[in-house]
Amino acid sequence: MTDSSVDLGRRSFLRGKARTAPDAIRPPWSRADLFTSLCTRCGSCAGACPETILRPGDGGFPEVDFSRGECSFCGACAEACPEPVFAITAEGTRDGSAASYSRPWSHVAAVADTCLSAQRVFCRSCGEACPESAIRFALARGGVAQALVDASSCTGCGACVSACPSNSITMKPGGDRLA
């Protein structure tokens, strides 16, 4: 097996580790179907990320670590990459004001049962951190509002992940409906 065709699931199996962690989230606009075959693991994307949320993951391939912060979707990782790993397209100018980029990925936030509001503890950290106001709180029996994610508004930036005091928010693939 060559370096360009690493099967990360098989690697975990051969190391005797059960696959309990979710699949790695690759940088925005990266081509998931060809990522491990095109990426040379040079680290250019991680070095260019102003938010410093890209880090080397399993096999040295870059992955997003939302515990470090949120993705601003600036496109610096895609611009720094010397390989055809990214499929970013822009309409308009790239000066930041008039550019409209294609959707970076289909990930959306998901709130687990370990959420403090599900345990009847008042907490709205994720909702306050969400720049898109995609996390809202619905009143529930007992008086503590429950966190709800509006998947159509969620950009998958991950701002809510690091803001959650109970580590109850993860990013899940949202499917093609967000593309």
C-alpha cells in the first residue's frame, strides 16, 4: 500500500483500536473523495490557517480541531496548498467583500444528551457563540430551554464546539441537502 492510498479505518483495526472516534473533518473545500490520495501532508494548509484549527491527524493528514476555535472560512488553507486537494470556487472578487464562495462542507452541529440544558442546568453558551444564530432554545417541561440546531442555518463553523462547557456538541455530516 502506498502513502497516497492510506486506509485509515484499516490502520486503526491493525493497531488493535476500535474505531470509536468520528471520522476526521478535513479542511473546508477539500475533496473528501480524493483527499488521502492527493494530500502530501506538507502542512502548508495548517501553517496558513489564521485560526490555527488545522492540525496533523492520523497518518499526518490535516484535520480540523474545533476545540481550538472556529473556522472563519477565509480560504487561506486552500490558497496555501500546492496540490489539487481543494475544490474552492468564488464568484465576484476575492477581496473579501464581494466574493461568494461555494459551500465549504456539509457538516452541521449536533447536540448530545450530555448537554447541560438536557440535564436541567441553564446554559446557553453554544447559542451565544453561534455567529449564524443556528442554535436556538425551545422551552421544555421543567422550565429549562433545550438547545435545538437549525441545520439549514448552520454553516458548520464549529464556534459552538469550543464554547460548550460539557463537550456536548460535535460536528456531523449533514448530507447533500446543504450543498
